[in-house]
Amino acid sequence: MRTRGGTWRGWMIAWLLGCLLSLAPAAGAKGVKLKLADGFDYPVGKPNAEGYYKARGLRLRAPQHFGEDWNGRAGGNNDLGDPVYAIADGIVTFAHNVRQGWGNVVLTRHAFRDPKTGQVKFIDTLNGHLDKILVKQGQQVKRGQQIGTIGTNFGMYPAHLHFEIRHNIQIGMDRRKVPASYDHWADPTQFINAHRRLNREWRAVEVPTGTYDDYAGFKGL
């Protein structure tokens, strides 16, 4: 026969276990804590792309070009080996030489508070055709930190940086998986200009990871 004290203790134990389970992450859930970006700069000639020009912009209609190509003003391969920077605080979610038409690629995820809606949002930035990768997958980076150098994809192209900003953080290296629309891609220059300075917030937020499919045998964060 149970006493009232025993029943009460049983309920308390069950309640505490329920609370602990509710705080535990769901099975298979992935994420990291990251501070919100306090603004965005350009990936070359920091912070304002000084000494560089946009040779090619975003074009979502055929012939498609999903980002911007940045070149040094001196022309040719004069910018080969020049620094490429993180445009905001973030975490490196992909850093591999995937060969093909890409070469060395760094994908970085950023969290920010939308100044219009007040909501926390996430974007991915892609830096392609790099000569060198100077960061590792899973590494947190700061705004203006060098993450690589401008390359040619091992001689396939004249030296330049291919740079993308994605609203959709599931694209990874497979751009065919979503429609070519502004729901999924941002115009990089327009986005940066609209988010140059944001309020600094000290509280970290949970940033989802594990959102990419494997690509050419390479796995993202």
C-alpha cells in the first residue's frame, strides 16, 4: 500500500524527469550556438570592396548566374592570391576542394536579426574558385577575418571570386534542388548594402547545421 508521501515523491520524480527530457535535444537534431551578426561587409577589399569591381552579377533567368564575380581593377590575374574575407560573424559549414567547375569552396552560415521584421534569420555565403582555403569546417569566424584567397580553379578561369548569398540554407553545393528565385537567393550587393550595420546583440542563438546533402563525396557541417 502506498503512503501519501510515497505517491507525492513519485509524482515529483516523474515531473522532474519530464522536465529534463523536454530540455534534451531531439534525436538527430544538430545546431550550434552563434552570436548574431552586427552587420555585413564585402568579401574583397574590406570593408567596401576597394580596388575591386563586380564583373558579373546575379542572374536567375537563363543564362543563369547565381552570384557575383569580383575582380581586381588591375585586370587579368593581378588579383590571384588576394585575400577573401568573411562578410560577417558566422560558422564555416563547408570547406573542400570539390574540383569540377568549383575548385576550392568555403560556405559560411550567418545569423542576423532582420531589421524590418525583427525576426532572427539565417543566410549562407559561398566563396568559390579559391586558390587557398584558410579555415576549417566547423570553425567560427569573425567579420573581416580572412577565409581564403582568390583563385582560378586551378587555371580553369581568369582569377576572380565567385560569391553567392542564399536565403535557403539547404542548398549546399546542389543548386538544382530548389527553383532559381529570390526566395532562395539574394542579390549579394543589395543584401550587403541593406545590412551594413545592425544592432549588436550579446545573446547567442541556436543555428541549425546538418542541412546539406553530401556532394561529390564531401560532407558539410
